[in-house]
Amino acid sequence: MHYLMLDTCVFLDISTRKNDLPIVAALESLVNSGQVTLVIPSLVIDEYERNKDDVADKTRKRLSQEFKQVKSVISEFGGDDKDKAIEILNDVNARLPLLSEANYGTIARVEKLIKESVIYPVSDTAKLSSVQRALDKKAPFHVSKNSVADAIIIELFYEYISDNDSDENVFVFITHNHSDFSSKDHRQPHEDFSEIFQKDNMHYFNNVASAISLIDDEFLEAVEFEYDFTEQTRGLSEILNAMGNTSDRVYQNWGDREAGISDREMPNTQVVCHAKFPYSRL
């Protein structure tokens, strides 16, 4: 069994990055197939619940602000092709609400993963070990910030390993917080954690994709391939054009009927009541 412990920052990042949707899907599949068990400290869950909405809102505001800045620059310096560029930007702007809604949909999927994980409570042993790390100025206390929560999380990982170690089990710790946990080579743990990652079945990663490749080096590629062929939402101009064509056909049909031309005489004319647009998996 592969036991994965994800830091809070990892959960927050994969909840709000569209490019990380294959990561979420891969974790769901690996958990459902029984290849992976997520081990989540209760502290991580509390941090995630406290920050998830704020991070999603900041993502929405950032996208909106970046859109306005780009549009302003193009309007001023875009030259002869700026109208076409602004039209494309307006299409993007029309999709922003859908992207925001998609964030909350992804958050719900991540919450389901957390609910199905092994919830690991904060122990007194982990707290005391964290205090000792602070006194010894060992990572994650090697930087000038309050790193108590980070220290407790890594001590809980070590504690879980100690309680469940066997030749059949593989333990993986994943964090995006390289400043507190990584060495100069961000792919490697800080040397102060060498005791935790000394055995071959104990691994450290600074991204989920590498951890999944450890389990199955082709698995994530297959999931990403599926997402590459997912239909995208239609742009605003496409939708407006489709609506315009629909209206023209409806009014043409109505005019023909008023003129006394029957459907039998106009076999190729149909009344269209609505336009269908492709479903988008964001």
C-alpha cells in the first residue's frame, strides 16, 4: 500500500489550479482502486477548511485583475489588430464566472478525498517533538517565521511511519512549501529531516505528479491524455453567433408561414427552438 500525506498548501493548490485537474482525477482513481491511502493530519484539514474559500476568491480576483490589465495594454498599444485581440479577451472574460464555479466544484472533489482518507489526530508526542525541533533550531524552524504547524505535520508523518512500517508499505510526504521542508535542491528534504526519510520506502516530493509516477509512471499521462481531449466551453462570440443564426431561422420560418408557404413546400426549413452547446469539464 502507498500512504500519501499531503501538506495543506498542496490541497489548496490543486483545488484552485485548472491545470491540476488531472492530479485530482488521478488521486481519486488511485484511492478508489485501493492503490493509495491518503493520511491527513486533522491539523491539515482544519487549515484547509479555514483557507479554501479565501484562496478560491483570491484566484477569481487575480484572474479578473490580470484580464483588466491585459485589456488596458492592448487597448492602448494594440495597433491595427487590437479589435480582434479585445474580442478574444471578451470571450475569456465571459468564461471567468464558469472558471470560478469550477474552482468550487474541484474543492468539493478534494473535500471528498479528504473525507475518505485516514484522519490522523495531533498527538502529544508530535507536539513535544515539534517543541524540541524549535529549541534545536532545526527545520522547519531554520527560517524566521512561526513554523509550529509545519513541524507538527512532519512529526505526525514520522509518527505514522513508525506505527505502520513494513516491507509492503510505502510512505510519501508531499509539500509545495520548499522554504520550510526542502533542501537547496527543492526535490530533496532538508537535511534536518534525514532521519525521517532514511529508508528506501520513505519518500519526499515537492509535487504530486512525481509521487504518482513513483506508483505508476504511466498513470498520470493517461489521465492527462483524457483531459487534453475534453471539450472546452464555447466563447462568447460563438454563442452570440449561434443565437443569431437560430433567431434568423425562426423568423424566416415564421415569415414563410405568414406568406402561406407550408412546411411541405419548404422541406429544408425547420423551426429551431434552442441551440445546444457542448458540455465542458473544467
